[in-house]
Amino acid sequence: MVTGLDRGLPVLTVFFDGGCPLCRKEIAFYRRRAGAERIRWVNVQACADRELPDGLNRCDALRRFHTRDAQGRLHSGARGFAELWAALPAFRLAGLLFRIRPMGALLEIAYRAFLRIRPLIPRRPGSPTKM
């Protein structure tokens, strides 16, 4: 487990679909950025059930992007991305901007549009076909 600075806890935990090629590429991009070492990255396809927090089951975690902040709050969709971006210095301004209601709402609309086409993206062999 990669830990953060406060009390050995990560500043953010990211739950991602490792069976989705686009998702894997995007997460690999973020993991190479400065600050990524303070984030815990959980591949929902491969993790043990105990690695999923209360309030998040595997099916929901595979359907939408989720993060959990250092206070234990879950964020999904656009807000999850805003939290991720805010945790990475290169994207901090975008993260703070998309935490603001009108901007966050616009990003959520775009994210939901993406979710409609996401099932058309070929998945890794052996991954669930339904999300």
C-alpha cells in the first residue's frame, strides 16, 4: 500500500476498473505524475473484497470512477476526478475548479455521456462484460 503524509494514510484512494483499457491507460498517466506516490491505487478488477470501503460494492465501483478522501468520504464520477486532480500538483487548479458546483455539474454531464459509450470499448479478456 502506498501511504500519504498524514498518519501514514494516503491523501486519496482511487478505485479504478483495471479491465477497461482506456481506464488503465488513464490511471497509468496519473500514476506517473508528481504527487501520485501519496495516492493509493486500487484495481477493482483484481482487489480483494476487503479493499473496498463500506458503501462501495464491486459492481458500483466498476460502473463509475470512485475515490475516497483521507477523511473517508466517497466521491464518484466527476467529483471523484476533481478530487484526484486536486491531489496532483499538475492538475490541482483543475481539481479545485471542478469542485465548484456549476463546473462540477458540467463535468458530470460530460462524464455521464462518456459512460453511455464506455460499454462499446473492448475489455480485457476475462473481465466482466456487464458493468
